[in-house]
Amino acid sequence: MAVIGGIIGGGIFRTPAAVAERTGSASLALATWGVGGVIALIGAVCFGELGARKPKAGGSYVYLRDAFGPGAAFLNAWAQLLIMLPGGTAAVAVVFAGYAVPLLGLSPAATVPLAVGAIVFVAGVNYLGVTPAAVMQNVFVILKLAALAILIVVGLTFAVPYRPLPSPTVSVGSGIVVALGAALVPVLFTYGGWQNTNLIAEEIIAPERNLPRALVLGVLGVVVVYLLANITYLRLLTAPGLAASTAPAADAMRAAWGPRGADLIGAGIAVSAFGFLNLNTLVAPRMVQAMAQDGLLIRRLGELHPRHRTPGAAILVFSAWTIVLTVSGTFNQLVDYVVFGDWIFFGLAVATLFVYRRRDRQAGITATGFHVPGYPVLPAVFVFAALYVVASSIGANPRNAAIGTVLLLLGVPVYLLRKSVRTPGRPDA
């Protein structure tokens, strides 16, 4: 449940439109979701071995630190805090606003202001205490699952006239390769989140056994749900209609049940996205807090509020930067930022398996516990897929990739400055 809950947010209700637009056909769109599911499953298997080897809190930060040194680990954390977590939160805020605007009878121009308002409200709730944020989160998780169940049941049972699947609008050969790569960017954004379960490895009972199982079963379950959801969209809207939609789930339910169906699913999705927004605002500032306590950021960000006992300064800084990203770009731009940074470090994290295996051979150690089947082929496939996704992200939108690169490289002088000012005995310098 932790794996599934960490993956399913607001993306599946929005990104299928971008995938249909970039592929140009129903068959290629479904194939892209299938390929993305296989990549996510391979990544989950690889992270299963990493989690079994290093059942420590911190996930990829720990693996990169142990295999490639503190510099690589710092850049991973920097990218998480500067691009991935706030970028993903901003993207989900836009999903929430996109579905809430028609329900409230507002103009489409109100989408960004409403997204910003949601971020401010959630930040305020989390600033005041963990308990109200946790209660709100529990309610929204149930509503999220109910919304997906309604969407899929309606899509699979509603009678639609036969429509032959159109041929891809892209040319064969290199054209399909380019289209597939561009479409994988939003697909893998939507599949993202399985890796976060490794962050809580220390709190899992028998993580050497249960973490790999949870990752594999959780990702498999999400792949099935996502394929069924996309079949629903394509049955009810067709590929061109899906590509033109800004709210695919609402448009699909409108086609099946009319305006009432659109309002019903729109309300469920808005609440679902709002809950995911609350979850990220609850979790992400704790990473800021931990990094500050370790001396990686200014000490003030690691302090708790004297009354509310929350990392108030970290919540405010994280939410402020999330608002900047929300105002600065559209949903697709935010997805490009997040996927570009995410998959650089996904590939590097899985590459640490080669380092660990080589160390085992050199030390004559026969490691026990879960191992990636088909090593070294599967990890190599995943690393190649990560490179392919990063290159596709650059090709799909060079400007967004350039902005993401600049934000990532800003961490280099910060890390060098941190090393120069820290002195022995002063971890908070």
C-alpha cells in the first residue's frame, strides 16, 4: 500500500492527454504505457536489491554516498529539493486546479491562482501541526481510490460504437522512436514514486525480504490500473479526443454519464490531487529539515516551531519555491523539469549495483538476500532506459531541459562552499 499510494497521485488523470498527443495513435499510446510499466518494474526490482543490501533511511542518497561519494549524494538531494519534490508538488497543484476550476464555475484563467491558493492553504495546515494534516490525508486517500475505481468500471462497461484504431501519425523507424521517447517523459512521471518506499526501509519489518516484495507487487498493481484507465480514456474519447483534452477523466465521464458524471469524477480527482499535494507538503520539508540538521543547509531550516513542533521554516521555504515553479510554467513544463532530474539519479542509483557487486567479488563475499534476476542485463537495461528518457526529455523540450540543468549545476558551488566552511566538530557550520 505504501508503494501504490506513493505512485498514484494526480498524474494519471492528466498525463494521458500528453501521451496521446505525442504518440498520435491509441495503439502507440497504450504501448508507451506498457513500456513505461516494464521500465518501472525493472527499476523496482533493482531498488529491491539496493534496499535489501542497505536497509537504511535515505534511499538513493545512501546508495550514491556509499558508491560514488558525498558529492554525488549531495547533488541528488539538491535536485530532490530544488526540482523533483517541489516540481512534482507544483504539477499536482495544477492538476487539482484544472479539475476544480469548472466545478467552481471559474474562468480557466483562474487555474494558476487557484493552484497557488491550494499550496498556501496546505502549507498553513502543515505549519500548524502534523495531526490535522494526517487526518486530512487519510480521508483523501480513500476518495482517490474511489475515483479511480468509478472511472475504470464505467470505462470498461459503457457501450461505445466500434471505432477501428487509427494508424500512428508518426513515421515508422526513427519517427516512432522519437515519439515513444517524448511520450515516455509524462508516462514515467506518472509511474514515479515507487522509489520513495526505500526512504523508510529502516521502519519496515524484515526489509531484506519485504521491501523487494512490496516494490514488485506494488508496481505490478499500478501498471494494471494505469493500463485500464488508459483503455477507458481511449474507448470513451478516442485518441484525437484524448490528445485535445485538458481534463481527460472528466471528459471521459461526460461522454458516458453526461455533465453529472463529469462533475462526479472531477470532484473525486480534485480531492485526490489535493490529498497528494498535502502528502508532499507533509513529507518534503522533513528532508529539508534533515539536511539542515546534517549541516547541508542553513541551521534555521532544521529547527522546529517552539509551539507547533513542526519544521515551520522548512515548510515555508519549500512551499514558496513550489509556488515559484507553479507560476513559472505549465503542467507539461513542470513534468519535463521533474523527469529530467529524476531519471539522471535513478540511473545513477541503479548503477551503484555494479559497484556493490564488484566490491563483493573483490572481497570474496557471497551476498545473501534478494538479488536482481538476470544481472547484469536488467540493471544495464534500466540505466540505458534512464539515459534514453533524459535524452528524450532534452529532445522534447530543450529549453526546459536547459533550465533543469542550470538548477542542478547550481548545487556544485553550494556543495563546494559547504565543504570549505565546515570545520571538524562543527557539523552545522
